[in-house]
Amino acid sequence: MKTKKVCRLLCFASLLSVSMLAMGAKTVKMQNPLVEHTNTAKLFIDAVELNPDSTTIILHTYCYMGNNIRILPSVKLVSEGKSYHLRSAKGIELGKWIDIPTLGDSIFSLSFEPMLLNTKSFDFIEGDDDSDFRIEGIHIDKSFDSQTPIEKLNALSSQKWEKGKADLKGEILND
């Protein structure tokens, strides 16, 4: 009799712990995250998804005909000093230069080791060379979602941004 009670109690406890783990496992998604700095006008982050198993980034390329693009297999994410390494890529062959006439406007995804679900921001670092892609300060904090663009800029910068009129001067250069 005591054995049955103990067995039932253990079964109940294990079911409760499994259901609590399943409830705790969630996914964090952010569309078009705010980026503080980038060294490229060719590569944009469309979406970021964090889950307990992986971190996936959906990237979009925009390039002029005659340009090319490549993503090195050594690409990594860095958050709070910790590196998260690439696990897989879909829609692009890593390390291979792709000419724009064959690529055009393209979307691909990269999956990395899982970052913590409460990660607020991270950096995308392809490598240490000046020509390697660096997208820094990628914000996935949900509090940014509800802010206006000016509020987002003010949260990131010591400079005060305001809505108003501006004069833009420049020159259009032809190749």
C-alpha cells in the first residue's frame, strides 16, 4: 500500500516537473530589430528567433549588379562577452562568393548555438577582417517594440533626437 502511494507521488511529481519545464520553454521573436551600427549596406536582419535549442537569424541581402556576397563559416554572435557559434545555414553556401547577377535580392537564415532567452542585444560578427560583415548592437528587447523610432534613438544615444524640420545637403555621385 505504501509503495503504491510513493509510486503515485513520484509519478505526479515527475509529470508536474515536465509540464513546468514545457511551460518555461518559450520562444522570443523580433522582426526588424533595431541595429546600432553596421559596416555594410548589403546585409540586413529581417528577424531573430531565440528558443532553448537555437538562435536563428533571417538575413536579407540588397546588392547592385556586379557586387558579390559571402558569409564565412566562422560567423558568430556575441552577447555580453560570450560567443555563440554557427550550427547551420539555409539558402546560402558558406564561404563561397556569390555574384549578384545570379543572386540579386536574397533571403537566407543562419542558426547558431542558443543564446539566453532574456538576451537584450547582441553583435553579428563574420570575422576580424575589415571586409567582413559586422552588425553591432542588434536589439531584441521587447520594450523597444512599443517605442517610437525617436524614443528608440534617445534610449541608445546621449544625443537628444527630436521630430522637426531638417536641411539635407549632398551630392549624387555617378560611377
